[in-house]
Amino acid sequence: MNGIELTRFLRSSTDINYVYIIMVTSRNAKEDLLEGLSAGVNDFISKPIEPTELFLRIKNAGQILELETTSLALFSLAKLAESKDTDTGNHLERIRLYSKVLGQEICRINVDACLKPAMPEMLYQTSPLHDIGKVGIPDTVLLKPGSLSDQEWKLMKSHAEIGARTLDDVVKKFPNAEYLRIARDIAWCHHERWDGSGYPRGLKGEEIPIEARIVSVADVYDAVTMKRIYKNAIPHDIARGIIVEGSGTQFDPALVEAFLNVEGRFAEIRGSFSDQD
């Protein structure tokens, strides 16, 4: 086999775990590069090889694989929590895309609000864990089709604290893992409200981590626009009105402004990842 044939074989095999492929080649015409990319090559190095360049490209490959492994682990944890609720469909996929889009927009219009350039990607990785605490809620409450009693509602709301405690235990073991801290803050605070009337701690305004404020908008939009066993889906225009009406009370006004700038993207994501009956 040549390099292209080997790459195609590796990509087609279901028995081989993911491999990052760097092709070292003297063929560097545009057509050769396109053929390699189509086959599944990740990176190219032209001969003659410069050792420092090769070392740095391998190092970068390791970082990319580490990020992908982290992403898979986080999403798997989120799917575990979601598996208790068979009525959520593509909820996690939509939430991570809504959150990333909204994060990108707030970074564009308000640099001060964007804590790190990587925040949108961090949101994409961690937002699916927002309801991880629901693994601790009894099925009789979580899956109840009718209205919850006051006691049941109190129990349901405890999922924010359960999720925060669970992830905080991991944060303590890996204090340098920023994505775990963000995941904890999102799980803990995505039901807080801008005016301080939310739960579980009644945080107000910028006391609420911005990542949680972003996921709050995404979560509410998804909740109202998707059909559930106990309700029908609400059209995008009505959902837009709910978000706007909540500006300054439920939601950060700056994030509502950002949402209005990208509401078309939200509608596209909703259409692309709609739940099938």
C-alpha cells in the first residue's frame, strides 16, 4: 500500500481505534493534498523532514487527541444522565450547539464578557453536563407525566446541587482541569435567574457564572421549542418572545441581545436536530 491506501484502510476498519495520521511526503501539489485529506489524513509534512517541525506537529496531535478524548468522556457522562429520560431526543446535541453559538456571539459583541478565547469551545464540551444531577432524581419524579407536587418539585430542583457536588468532587482531584470547573458551575447555576429569583442559591446578575447564564438561555429555548409528552412544541417566534420577555428578569440582557443576533442560527439548529416521533 501507499500512504493514501493505508489511510483509507485505517479509516474503514471498525477494529482499529482512532489514529491520528501525519503523512510525510514529497508530493505536495494541491491535488495530492486534497486526495490525502479526502482519504482521512490529519496533517502533512513535506520532505526533507525538519526534526523540530515533526516534533511540534506530533505534540499538537497529542493535544488534539486529548481534547477529543475529554469531549467523548464528558458527552458519555451526559448521555448517562439523559438515558433516564427517554423523551429528550437530540436535546444534548442542540444544547451544545446553541451554547457554542451564543458564546461566540457574546465574545464578538462584548470582549469583556468573554473570559477566555476558548470559552465557546468549552461551552460546547461542557454544556451537555448541565443536568447530570438528574441521575440522583427518582424515576417516579423525573418521568412523571403530570404536574409535580410541591414536595416532588423540591426534589426535582435538587438536581442542580447533586450535579454540582458530583462534579466538584472531581474538580478537587483535578484542580487544573478548567473544563471540569466550568461543567460544575453550569450544572450548579443554569437555573439561577438574573434577578435573583432562581435556584438553588438565589444568585443575582454577574454573581452567576457567564457559562451558566449562556446555558440557561439555550436550555429554555430548547425546552419550549421541543415537543414533550406533557406539552406541544412552541414555534420559534413565540420562543423568541419568551426569551425577550425574560430580559433583565430571567436572563442576562446582554445575552438576550446576543441571542437576537443569532436567532436564525438557533432556528437552523432546531431544524437540523429535531426530535423524531
